[in-house]
Amino acid sequence: MTEQPSGRGRPAGGPQRPNRPKPPQKRAPAADAARLAAYDVLVAVRERDAYANLVLPGLLRERRLDSRDAAFATELAYGALRGQGLLDAVLQACVDRPLDKVDPPVRDVLRLGAHQLLRMRTPPHAAVSATVDLARRVTTAGPAAFCNAVLRKVAAKDLEQWLAELAPTDDAVAALALRSSHPRWIASAFRDALRGDLAETEAALQADDARPEVHLVARGLPRDELVAASGGQPGPWSPYAVRLVDGGDPGALQAVRDGRAGVQDEGSQLMALALAAAPLDGPDATWVDLCAGPGGKASLLQLLADGRGAALLAFEAQHHRSRLVRRSGVRDVVTTDSRTPPLRPGSVDRILLDAPCSGLGALRRRPEARWRRQPSDVAPLTRLQGELLDAAVGLLRPGGVLAYVTCSPHLAETTVPVFDVLRRHPGLTQLDARPLLPGVPHLGDGPAVQLWPHRQGTDAMHLALLRKDSE
């Protein structure tokens, strides 16, 4: 029989060579799973405009991180995204080129390392070493050496020393913005909404960096049952609210999975409850949610309307958001442009206009949002809010009530649209909203209500109540 080549050497009978050991294969150091997950979140946000709070939970489940690593990855990813402005200012002081000229993956790694060094309790040697290992994993040796050099410069000073060096001394708002890692225009908007009080402005900005509680709404079961099932605490003001003060995964609750409960900030619940409690002149049979997606307030309004025998109609401009509204338990949903609603004018008793807005009131829940929004976004939103208000006033019957709601404290989205609609429609009267949020503290002078994370522990929801004068 003729011997065949084995495929792994020379054919039998050929010249023999001594066996030589193969050189060891070079392998990139294995980045720890938590830091790699945080890095992948930053990449998704940068490359796909993804939302970190949607991307990270899936990554944690997919990679089966234990609770300790999951908590570290969460703090690292969210903290680096929230702190981007402050971290970039420090990093810029440590590199010899404009930071936007550094390759984006390297910038992501540097932000993660700088956040550990300045805003977490990670020992400096561990933060630098582990971040350089991550750089080797996701880039190459050259950028890894660059990261090592830059992070050692960052580690030479603590956060307070960097702030003393970098914060402007001639602009108090800019200094607050740097310290709290917000764009200056947002810090300025908060200051204006807080009547120039810089101490309270700082408290409001710092509240955006605090880990927010998860709030639940009990829609199809008694609140006591949801409290027992979740281990949470009853919300202080909404009779449907439960606060998960010790964290937890709401998606693990059966009541959330089957739709009898949902995730909803207590401030949002108060907006729907205030509209339902507002005094009317005349019948109370027809309610409309003019911009209903994704359905949180609409589902609570459905519950309240059913309890009174009223009919709720929900409008939403986008098909995918209309599906979410239906999924939340709202029965009558119409996909339409709410500026031209398909209803007879003057036929609606109660209207909720939760208008599209900048979302500055929920920055603590969306870590990347403060860097995505721009000052130029506000003017088009204000125009849209005015158009929607005019449409809502047209639908409202004499004696009916309209709740204008935004998840923003920006005066251009709160005071200005309400002032303008009252000027355009002399038959409207603004009601004092404060009595309709019983027990809620620090509601100001009225008649509108502005909630804040640092005051009420809710998102910064704004509420104005308008009633059309009876004929």
C-alpha cells in the first residue's frame, strides 16, 4: 500500500527536519467583561444613535454578568456618558491635539478610564491598567500606549484639582455646567426656570447625575399587591405609584410582563391625575389624549375614564408609537397628525396635550441625551407646541379643560407657549394647578406647576391647566 501524505507534514520518506517548538502566539489581554460591556454601550450610542438604557440591559443578559459586574458596567457606561463634558475637558488638557481628532474608539476608552479615575472609587493603578488592557483589546498597541500616557496624566490630579484648574472664574453658570457635566445652555435654562437661584440650579443639575428610582404604576391590580410583589414602597402622592427604592428589574415582575403594571414616573402619573380631577362646567363624557405615544399617561387615563363611564380617544402621529399605545391597554387609538385631528370642533370635555419637547426634564434617565440635544432644537419644538395647543383649543368645548404637559422646565417650552395661546384665544382661562396635586410640596406660586428631581424625586414635568370659558 502506498502511504499517503498526512496533510500536516512532509510525505513519508522525505527529508526529515528536527522538531522545533512553535513561537508563542501573541494574544490581546482579555478585557474584563464589565468594562467591555460599558465600552460596547458607548460605541452603540456613538455609531447608531442608540439609547444606552435600551442597549445595556440586553448586553448584561446576553453576557450573563453577575450582579456585581452588572452594577459596575452600568455605573461605568452611564457615568461616562453623563460625564462626557467634564471628562472631555480634562482629557483635552492631557493631550497635545484637539480631542475631536483622536480616533472615536480611543476617545471612548479614554472617557471610561477618566470616569473611573475621577468619579468612581476605582484605585488609580487598577483603573489605568484595566483601561489600557481594554484599549489593547479594542484597538492596537499604539493607541493603547497613548491611552496609558494620557490616563497617567489624568490620574495626577483628583477631580477637585481639575475643576479648580479648568472651571471659568468669570461665568458662574459655565462653572456650574462644567462641575455637573452639562452643556452650558442647559444649565442656563435650568437657572432661568429657577428664577436665577444658582444654589438651586446646582442642586437641579446634580440631581441629573443621581441614579433615578424606578417608578411603577399599578393599572390592573391593587397597589398593595404590586408593593408586595416588587418589594417597593407606595409613592407618596399618586395612589397608583410604587417606587423601587432599592433598585430591581421591573421586567422580572409578572404584573409588568402581563400589563397589569408598568414603568411610569410618578410625576407623569400626577399629570394624568390632575387632568382627571380638574373641575368642569357641564358633561364629562369625552376625553382625548392628543399625543398619546408611547402610552403611559394614556393607559392611566383609560383606567380613570372607565371608572367614570367616559370614553377615551388617543391620537398618535407615528404608527409604531400607536402600536405601543394599544399595547398599553388603550382601546381607541387613531394614527393621525394631531394638528388636524379628525373630530368635530368643540366636542371634547377633557384633553391631555403631552407635547413633544426637548426632554430636558428626564436627563437623569437618558444619560446621553444632554449631549444630543442642541439649543437649535428648541425653536421648532416651540412652534409645534403652539400648533398643537391651537388644535387642542379648537377641540375643547366651552367649559372643558385642557392639560398642557411637557417633560421639560425650559421656559420656551412651558411659560412661553402657554402665554402665547392665552393671548391668541381670549376665551381661555388658566386654572391654578396646585390644588390638583394634593400633598405635593414645593409647587411654587402657581398657577402652573413645575416638578423637579431635586424637589419631588420625579422627572421635571410641567403642567398648565386651561379651561375654555362657558358660553
